[in-house]
Amino acid sequence: MTVIVRKAVLPDDLPALIRFMGHLHDLEHAIDPARQTAADGADPHMRYQILDAQQNDGLVALAETQGGLPVGMMVCSVETFPGEYLYPSESRVGYINDLWIEPDHRGGTVLDDMIAMAEAHFKALGLKILMLSYMVGNDRAGAAYAKRGFRPNEVQMKREIS
């Protein structure tokens, strides 16, 4: 089945975007209970991410079948890392903040098409680096990203304060 990745049309695509953010929230909550469930945070988080994308040269994309059935979403923005530890060409990057593809559409070209769209968007802005992150425990996502040339860059760790 052919899937097309296009820029989201707001507010028309908002319900689908929020639904997909909800799926992502529930998946991440299953890995880390500190993450909000769909019911607790998907709507405000998606609205926040859309605003962030609009304010930071970003992109909100929707993947849909030729029949118009939404099957995935991606939200990206430009991130600038402060400080003097990175070379200037490395301190401003394109960042895929959130990405969801419905299970029935994984393993095909949807992820490739989303990454290509993000890469073209950020290349047009003169950026040279594309970054993303995923939750430790979401091994399928990690493997899919590694297969497409992403490599670990920095590891965040957490612990409870006792």
C-alpha cells in the first residue's frame, strides 16, 4: 500500500496528530511510568510540539495512505546547543522530536520517507546534522534508526533522588 508523507495541515490534521502522540505516550509510559499516558498528556504535548516547530523552523508531517487514512506523524524543530563545547556547524541541528508510525505500516518506506522529508527541510536551512532520540527499551525503534545511519551520540541516565 502506498503511503504519502506530507506537511500537516492545521487544524484539520490535529485530531490524527494527537491520536498518534497518544500512542507514543502510551508506549513510552509502558517503558517509563514517569511518562504521561495518552489520556494525561497527548493533547497538550502535541500542541506544545506544534508550537515549538512553528517557532523554531520546524516541520510537522503526516503520513497517510492514498485513500487519506492517516498512518503516522513526525514533529521536528531546529535545536541549538548552547555553550562553547561544539563547533558552530555542529551546535545547530535538525531534531526529530516525536515520530509515530502505525504498526501495520512499519518496516516499509514510511520511516525512510519521513527521515528524507526532515533531512531535506533542514538541509534547505543550511543544517548539516539530523538528530533524534528514543526511549531505552524501545529496541525496535533503535534498530530502525541505526539501520538508517543514526548512531548513538550521548547517553542520558537517570536515578531517583533518595
